[in-house]
Amino acid sequence: MLFKVITRPTNVAAVKKVAVRSFASQSTTIPTPAPAEQKTINPKKYGGKYTVTLIPGDGVGQETAASLKDVFKAANVPVEFEQYDVSGLTSEDEALFQESLASLRRNKVGIKGTLFTPTSRLGHKSFNVTMRKDLDIYASLSLCKNIPGVQSRLSNVDIAIIRENTEGEYSGLEHQSVPGVVESLKIITRAKTERIARFAFDFAVKNNRKKVTAVHKANIMKLADGLFLRTCRDVAKEYEHHGIQFNDMIVDNTAMQLVSRPQQFDVMVMPNLYGNIVSNVGAGLIGGPGLVGGCNIGREYAMFEPGCRHVGMDLLNKNAANPTALLLSSVMMLRHLNLDEYASRISNAVYETIETGTARTVDMGGKDTTREFTAAVMAKL
């Protein structure tokens, strides 16, 4: 397996297929929004190998990406990575970030860690959000399910969290009217709500899920969230003949219900900000952000990344990160590329390693390092 790595230059100025759930015991189909006649969704393949864009990300990104590459090499996966070491820690990486976007446009498929976004007023815009908006990768899926071998406070959790990726509070339309007064616009459109709602119901149909819950705050934001809720209700009527239940829940009640009785949820669909928060709560229910696989799907491009987007700056260079989330995301990517045999081998190896206690990182209650966990997974292959 070959790797093409594009690092940050010294002088910055110079510079209808389906994916399947990563869980070994249960395959989950991810609906691809592109119509069957659209041929441009096909990923690039040369000499029997797929070319995939890899962006390790900040924090623990380089360490988990190294684990991913080691496992792929050990499994002889026919994938060649174009690696771009983009960092959100500096705005000087804008040129390299644009190169990574061009790579993703060529390859159609990518895998990434989380890029850091500064919170200061003078900080640059989020590379993560920019990528989803520029390429219209509008559907985010996070899979929160208990993993055998990992202790958690609650059991029988199996939730698919689907969020709209391109509008809502993440529209980026804010300005300071006068000193001390900031206006921020939350954008909700019927067209984009319809497509994310249909994505959620298609997901439920393809995976024999029984219920879809729309999360909102329509009691207060009667126009914006009201439109989201009404649109979801309209779409739900189109799927009544499939026998899928539909209900809605206010976001603050959702938070309480998640930590008290999460078993009531099956598929959840919501606007951008709510989805970000709920996916983090879901990760906490099953044992932490290092266990949640995920992906972002658009009409033409697919970007796979951990479903709970934590940078992990506190674990930087400590060899303590849990690579499970990125490995599970990569399994989803392999199924998207129709490499099911490789996907199953890696998925089985990851789950067997965790369930048997062969190796567990600190967040799973063990003492093993990132490299030791990776070596254990490779041994299980």
C-alpha cells in the first residue's frame, strides 16, 4: 500500500451505492443521496487501488491516523492515501486546506480527524464546517451503540444520530452591528430540511429501524425550528406505508431523556447545532468519543470521520489516544468502496480486541497505549 503525503510547506506563501455500518455484529446501510444516473460519485481507482484523501487533523489526529495506516497495511487494503497535514491551529494553512479540498474533489472519498477551530474573534473560520459547506456534504451520521467489553452506565443503547451539516447556527452569518451588539443568523430552509429528513427516513427503511425522532425548539423559535418540524412531519407522511413511527421532541427534553432512558431512541434527525450536542451526549452514554464511528455524506462526496468530533489536544503526543473511532469510520469507508471483505476483517479484529480485553486504552478502562492497541488489532487480523 502506498502513501502520498503532502505536508505543510516551509514557506506557506509559496504554496445508488451504499456504505455499511462498521459494527461487526450488525450491518447498517447508509443511503447515498445521489441519483442512480449520476456517475460522478464513483471514487477514483487506479491499478486496482482506490485513492482516498486523508487529513489526520489536530490533537490526536496524527497518532490515530498512523494507527489507521498500520492496520490498513497489515490487512493489505487496496487503498492509497493522499495525506494532507492541514492544521486548524494557524490560518497559514489555508492554501494547504484548499489543496486538500481539490484532492477530495478528485477522489470523491476521504477520511479525516478533527481540525482545531480557534475561539478568538480574530481566529479563522472552521475548516471542518467550510469543507462540508463548500462540497455540500450535508448529512452527518453518528452511530452510538454499546460495544461489548466496554463498561458504561447504561446498556442497550443503539442510536443513529443524523444532523443537517450545512445550515442552522453554523451558517456563519454573523456581524457586529455596533460595539457590544452582535447579530447571528440561523438559517433553516425547507429544501435542505426535506433532504435531511428523507435521508433519515431512508436510513430507517434500509436498516429496519422502527422510529424517527425529530429534535427541535419550535416552541420558542416558531419560524425557524417551526419550519424544520413541519417539514419533517410532511416527509414522515410519505413513509407511513413503511410502518415507521415518527415523533418529535424539544431539544432540552431530549437531553434529559438521553441520559435517563436512551433506549427509547432509534433514529434521530435534527438541525446542525443540536446534532453536535446530542452526538456528544450519545458518545458519553457508550464510553467516550473514541468509540463513535461516523461519516458525512453528500450527493457527490463522502468524508468519513469519528462521529464525536473531539480534537484531543490534551492527549497530544502522549500515545494514549483511542483509535477505535477512526478505525470504525474507516470500516464504513471500506464498505462504501465495496471492499466488504477487508471491512469485515478489520471490524472483527477491533471488536474482538476490545471484547476479549486483549488491549484497551485508558478511556476503555485499560492501560494500553495507542501503539499497543494498534498492534493487538493487527495481530487479530
